[in-house]
Amino acid sequence: MTPPVFLIVGSTGGVGATTLSIELAKRLSEHGHTMVVDADLSGRRSEAILFGALAKLDDARAQEDLAVADVGPALSLFEMTPNIHGGFTIKAEKVESWYANSAQQVESFVVVDAPQPFAAAVRPFAVRAVAFVLVIEPTLLGVTGARAMQIELLRFGVPPSRIVGIVSARDSKSEMPAGEIAKSLRMNVIAEVPPQADKRFGRAVSTMTAELMKMPPSDALMALQPSASTPLGERRLGRSAERGTPQASSGEKRIVTRVRINRTSRDELKTEIHRELSKRVDFVAVAGGNPDQLKLEELRVQIEEAVAELVAKR
């Protein structure tokens, strides 16, 4: 039986997706053998560092980018690449073959830390995911980023029922409560996680784990839209970027050029969203003169309109 796969996606950078991936995997390992996947194709090796498993993975890697090491009782770490260069060469077919022939035969659960959920190399996990867990910072920009990612996941072909939210606070005071965020995004928010130093952190992660374990088995998402051919680019930009890239003398140079185009486009989109929000949202008027009493429903409409228009231009 195929183990349930939970794909953890940060709506913005630094929201705590990697920490939550590790904590979720640790708790799942109490119920059966669990594999946590470092699918950050930029090769930052965050999981390897946090688990203290750099040497183990390097010893296990030999000449391949893929490496697996035991990092705890009933817990293993699968690192897709140790550096950004490997992110350009790893093939979805290699990941699919390895996963189908070995990992899914022994694992009870799979947790994927997926900063690039639309990348082709991550696709073998994405098609099997029973839940795409969107980690949301409880701020206006955090919710805006979550909405943009939610739109992209839906366009990718992910059913709304498989997209759930986790509210992750960077500090002890949230700007927006989880209930309002769920209403604004029309998404099931299954847990509200405080900062790691907060004494409630462990209980919140346990709640998140229990809710995800309730997710029913699901058929593979074979109808997903095409994945991005570049590891660090956005799915919707992949083909147009490739068509617009001049031929280079070497494959490596051509790939680097494509990634630079994609990353610049993403940065420009984020900048435009923030600029449009500052123009369109009259924060004082919406709050009735009190910034602590934001009417999120009115904000949600304005945010959705701004994001949808900007994304459509792309």
C-alpha cells in the first residue's frame, strides 16, 4: 500500500516550513517508519544540518545526488541534492524509479519539505500527496502570499480538498487569528502553531499531526499540469522562459540563464503585488480608524482582485 505523502509548502520564505516538516516527521515516526524528504533543490541542506546528518548522507551518496540516511528511530532523511548544481541535473525519472522500487515499500509516512512544489523532480511526491500543507504567516502579506500560492496549486491541478493550512507565527503575537485566515482563504486551517520557544508549540504540532493522519487515502493526481523543467523556476513561467532563451554553447550555461529569468519574474510579481496592495487597500478606512480591528472580508476581496489581475498578466 502506498504510504500517505504530506507535501509541506511555505507560502512565503522563512515561515517555518522546514521546522514543521521535521517536527511532523518525528511525531509520525512514533506511528510507523517515516521518511522526511529535503526537496529544496537549491541545496541548502537545512534538514541535514538540523539532524546532524551531513556526514551520513555524504557517505551514502557515492556518485549520485540522491542519498538516504537514518536520523532517528523509525525515521530516515532523503536528500535530493547536496548543492545547487545537482538541482539542475536531477531527473524526475530517477526520483520516480527510486521511490517506486524502494521507499514506498518500507515507509508508513512520507513528509516532503517542498519549497519548489512545481519542479519536475518533486513531481513523484506531488502526484501521491494526500495533502498539500500550506504554511501561512498570520500577517496581511503572509495571507497574500498564501492566496497566491493557493491559486497556483489550484491551477496546477490540485483539488481544493487536498489543500490545508497551518498558521505559523514568527512571534507570540499574531496579526490575524486562524479563524479569520481560514475564512479569508476559504481553506481548512488545521492547526495554529506558535513560535518554537512557546510552551504550546509541542501540543500544536501534535494537533497538526493528528489532523493530517485523518486525511483519507486518495488516488494519485495523474492529471496535474506540466511541472517546471527548471528546479528553481515557477511552473507557469517555465515554457515561456525556455522559448525566450537564446541557444548557448553549453547546456549548463543555458540552464543557468533560464533560472535567472524565472527568479527575476517571480521577484517582480511579488513586488507588483505589494505595490498594488499599498495602492488599493485603505488600511485606515477598512479598520475604521483602528488598525487592530481589520475587516478581513473586505481585505480579502481587494487582495484577491489585486493578485488575480497581476497573475493573469503573467
